[in-house]
Amino acid sequence: MPAANRLSPPELLAEMLREDRARGFGFEDVWDEDLEVALSSTSDRTSWRSALEATQDAWRSSWSNTPGRRSQLTPDLADDARERTVPSPAH
């Protein structure tokens, strides 16, 4: 396993999931444990837990090589971008 202190939580989680998939484990069998290990690499566990859990469907899609929807990947960011969109002035 990679050194936890050099990787961000999503990088560590991605590496662990890749390794587990290569070993033949199922996503549901490893998600909770891999998430906890990834979170142990940061002092901001609450924010990272929220972000990673919110994108769990995207992680699952990636695991199975299924294309994800944009809303799976960045649910809050997609909403924020729509709210901030300012129409251009009419000419």
C-alpha cells in the first residue's frame, strides 16, 4: 500500500480500490474499510468523509468501468455552477 502521508484521501482511496479490484474483491466488500484508511491520512476527516461518501456512486462506476453521470461526480459543484451562472448582456 502507498505511504498514506504522501497522498490525499481521494488519491489513497483510489490506489487502495485499484489494488483490491486487482485482487478480485468486490466494491461493496472493501469500500468501508478503504474509506476509513483513506480518512486516517488527514486531519480533516469530516469534510473528506462527506465529499467521498457523496461521490460513492462515481467510485462504484469507476470500479466497474461504467461511465458516471456528471451529477455523480460533482453533485454540489454542478448545482453551485448553475446558481452562479450570469446571463450575458444582450447586444
